[in-house]
Amino acid sequence: MQNVDAAGLGIGDDHPPRIMGVLNVSAESPYDPSVFDDPGEAAAYVDEELIGEGADIVDVGLESANKRFDTLSAEGELDRLDTAVETLESTSGDAVWSIETRYAEVAAAALDRGFDMVNDIAGFADPEMPEVCRDYDVAVAKMASPPDLTKPGAVRATPWAERKSPEWAESADYVDQVYEALKQNGLTDKTIVDPAFGGWAEDQTLEDDRETFRRLREFRGLDCPMIVSINRKNFLRAIADRSTEEALPVSLAASSMAVERGAHVIRTHDVAETRDAALVGDAFAGERSRDESDGVTVAELDVTTPGEVERHAERLGVDTAVAPEAVGRVYAVSGLDGGEIEQLAATAREHGCGFRAGEGGDGGESGLLYGSVAALAALGEETGVPRPLAAALGGPSPSDR
């Protein structure tokens, strides 16, 4: 996993989780506490509520990306840039300043006037955006989006969903489409990928967001740091049946989980609380060892499913058929008699799996069955394997595809 330098701020596996606080200078933005049109008031908010609470990055939105509103033109965004720049210049705290836009023209103007990085909510739909970010040598957050400046994040939008073919659109699951959207127009050396949580299209469902979150580690296959924006989102609020105002606890739980699953930046309105949640997730994240010497780099991959292995295999040009062989599972088996235990152990060995029996009890003997996903699936198809075990070993789970 490559690290990114954002105006001196390190982002990636080698650095602690970073917090991106949100400031809006758009009157139509839905979250009132972060909306300002007066630079002095905005600067005070940034110093006290964002940087003062632990934000590493201040992300300034010039318009609301809510699909209910008309798209603001580049000229319209530029008209609001003065307020953003005056806020930046009036702030005393130290942070990286990010401009949220979909236009390369606006990004360049903001970078010329003191901003440090770009948050592209349209995922390089403006084909000049990658070149602008390379020319200025800045970090850029790239949100998954169709190649349409008017539809940020609307991954299911037509004709985007049929970009390859109608057949592909019908067969590819939502996470596949998000992954493809992040690859459009390439990636810069300082790209931070954003899987685009939220209701960006009418036909995007809460389950789409939940499945994306379940499979968050797959996006590490792009070999870029990852940013998630899940603060008080519908797909979390609905789980606990909470309003936006009541949704801080579910946001914090998900933020901690996101960092544990590989996210490097959390975008939020609730900076202090989210910082703490992110630190907890980071403290309990798995070790990701990496060693580099004599021109050779060895990096342990953070993978738990074949689907996650496939993403890295694609990037490295490796046959993705290796994925089920590269990830293992362990099952506790109990309730078998001595003969069944012996038969299972022998059959497991034939398929390259292992079985270690434990001590018997009133419920029969028990043990641990382990092996690669592929080997266990093959074992489950053998006749003579107890029915509950055959059902459990019936192949990769839906999340593994």
C-alpha cells in the first residue's frame, strides 16, 4: 500500500488515521452547523470545532452535492471561492486545506490561492482533473462516480451502468461497479480513493452501501489510501432507526470499523468524537508487515476473503483463480462419533485440508477443520461428509463472490 504526502501530512498504512473536518460555504448544504457565508465566522468554526477538535484536514465545499439541487457551474463555484479563501487566510490553526469540487478549473484556482489538496466528488469525470493534480503535485481524493459531471457518486446511473455492455451492467454487482468507477481516467501517484457512500442515485439502496462497507478491504486492491465519508449516513441510521441528529453513535461505531478494515481518512462533521473512534479502530487493526531492502519489497496483504485477494491479483496481473487457494477458513465441528471423526480426518487430508480432533464429551467428539476456501469447498462436495458440514462448506459465501 503506497503512502501519500498531502502537503506534508502522511496518509496511508505507515501513518495514524487522519480526520477530515467539513466546512461548507454553500447555503443549500443540509447540515446547518457546518454552513457559513461569513469568512470570520467560518474561520472561528474551523479553529474551534475542526482544527481545535483534532482535524488534520479541512475540506471546504462550495456547493451541496445533494442530487435534489441543480448542479452549480464552475463559474458558480468560483464565485464562492473568495469566501473559502478568506476563511483559510483568517484561520490560525494548522491543517491541510482541501477544496471539494468536480471541476479542474476550480481546483486549479483554489490551489493557486492557498489550498493544499483536492476532493473530487465526480471521480475525474472532468478528464483534466488528474493532470491538474499532477501539475500541482497535490493529493486528491477521488470519489467513485460515473463519467458525468452532473451525477457525482451515482454509480448505478445509466448509461454509466452499461458502460461496458448492458450484460455487464446486469451481471456486475454494485461493488464491482464502484471499483470500476474508481479506475476511470486512471489514478495519480497521490490519489486517495473514496467508495462513495450515500444515496447518490435514486436506485442506490441502503443494502448497496452496507455491502460496500462489508467489502471495504477490497478497495485496498487499488494500492491507494482510502477515505470514507459515512458520518450520519442513511445506511447506518436505518440500522438503529435514528434521525440525523441522533445518529452520532452509529457513525462512531462504523468509523472505528472502517479504520480497522483499512480506511486511512474519515470525513466527518463530528471531529473530536470521530478522532477517538478512529484511534480505537487503528489500535485493533491487524498487523500489516512490510519490508524493503536490496530492491525487494515484501508487503503483507490485509485480506480475509477470496474477493479481497482477487482485487490484488488483478492489480498485479495474477490469475484471479488463485484467490480461493490464498485464503483459509477454520471450522469448529462437534457432535460426531469416533468413526465419523476418523472418516472426516482422512477425507480432509485427501483434499489438502486439516482436521485435529479434540476430547470427546456427552455430545460426541469435536475438533477443528481448516484449509483454503477452495479445498474446503471441494471437501463439502464429497459423499459421506455429514450434512451440516457439507452445507457449511458449500463454497465461498456471497461476500466472497
